Amino acid sequence: MLALRSVTKRYGSIIALDGVTLDVAPGEFFGLLGPNGAGKSTLMALAAGLRSPDSGEVSLAKVPLSKVNLAARFTLGLVPQSIALYSDLTAEQNLRIFGQLYGLRGNDLQTRISEALESVQLADRRHSAVNTFSGGMQRRLNIVASLLHRPKLLLCDEPTVGIDPQSRNAIFDYLEKLNREGLTIIYSTHYMEEAERLCSRIGIIDHGKILALGSLNELLTQLPFEDEIVFPETAATATFAAQLTVHGQLSTEGGKHRFRPRPGHPLSAFFADAEKTGVPTRLFEIQRPTLEAVFLHLTGRKLRD
């Protein structure tokens, strides 16, 4: 569906994308995960044909994308990070404008507007000005404005920024429904839980480079440990924690110890030492590795907001 080949994009001395090669298959829900400034929005802008790479090639269904190739760009929709609506116009007026920009007219346009408003539960507010909408309502309207022309590929650039959890879940449900119906979606985010819930495949990007690609389970295999054991930092666990370097790696933060056993090292030895030092097993919580753990492993630091 979408292909990037050795794509580099610079803004002065800043390298926003650095030799990125990426393929997104038809029907995928592909997540682009990374901190602000990692290159996500630049990649989205190139994928939408709004900017051109300094080197390399971006193509959609094997057709090169560019600012002048309108035919290829009409087969995709873009949900930008910032709300792209006319705030003093009604929901219906906004959709009419965007639909006409896509070449829609007459009954076809009116039908699609009605279907779009129904799909995101805004039909009863069709005649209300957008500036009376909540942030979540504006985000939902922003999404359907990009879908009126029924694109094959939807680009979502951090579409849930600044909205409440209920509105975020409504957007998740809607995007998942669209994907089940066959729409290819590329979704950029810096929220781990969004990528984990929505995406069948995830690319981790930082400093303009794709650091890792794969399903969640495939990404987790890049970690040098399979599970973490979490237990409280207390006087009762201090002696036990001090001797854990024999069994693996220990870190402490926020009143909690996190222990990562060495590959192939039996946990039976860990629990045997806990019993010897009198630490009850009820204090231990075994946690599956997370995307955040993968990000920390690859970059050596926490995900920036």
C-alpha cells in the first residue's frame, strides 16, 4: 500500500528522517510510536504528499507521491494533529466544504455527510457551530472529514491529543471498525497503550530512524528478559534486594524494585532466596514486558512527552 525507500528529510541542520525504509501492507493497522520530535509528523507529511523527501522515494500503491501528484493523493485521507475545521461553521457546513474539495456534489455528498455524522454520533449536532463542540467531538468530526471521499489509506497523526478517556475510546472503537472493514490505517502516537491496543504492527521511531518493526510479540522478543518481577521497596525487602545481582538486573524507582532475571536463569533460585530472607511471595508481581520496556531497551531512556 505505502512504501518508503531510503527516505531522508532535513530542516536546515536538523535531520527529521534519516534513511527510512518502510512498507505498510493493505489492510494493516500500522502504528508509528515515538516521542515528540522523533520524526512521526514529518513521515506523515511525506506519506500524504504534503512535503517531498530530500532523497529517497515515497509511493502509494506503487505510484510516486508528491505535492503535485494529486491523483495519488486523492486515494488517501489525513487526520492532522491539529484540528483542521472551521470553528465558526456548523458540522454539516464543514463536511460540505471538505466533500466539495474532493469533488463530491449533490445527493451523493449529502448522503455521505449524513452517514459520516451518524457514524460518530454527531447527527443531532449537524447544525451546531464547531466552536460549541467539546474537544472529543471536534476530533471525531475531524476524522470523518478525512473519510468522505472513501480513501484506501487513512493517516492519523496523533488524533487523540488533549481529549478525555471516553472520547478517546470512542475514536478507538471507530478506527477499529474501519480497519475491520478493510481500511488501511497508519497511526502515529507517543502513547504506548494506544499502539498496544490498536496496531497489528508497530514501528518504533526516534531521532528520525526506525529502531524496530514488528507485532507487539515480535518487538518483545528483542528484550533480553521475558518477565519482570516487581515488589515494594521496604525495610523488609532491603536485604533480599541487595543480593539480587546474582540472579539478574535490579532497578528501583517510585518505591518499587523491578527485577529482570538473566536469560535462562531459573526463577526457582530467586524464590528460594526470597524464602531464606523471609520475604513473603505475596509481595511479588510478575509482569509481562511492555512496549515501554522495549523503548527503554532500544534508546536507553524514557519516552518523552
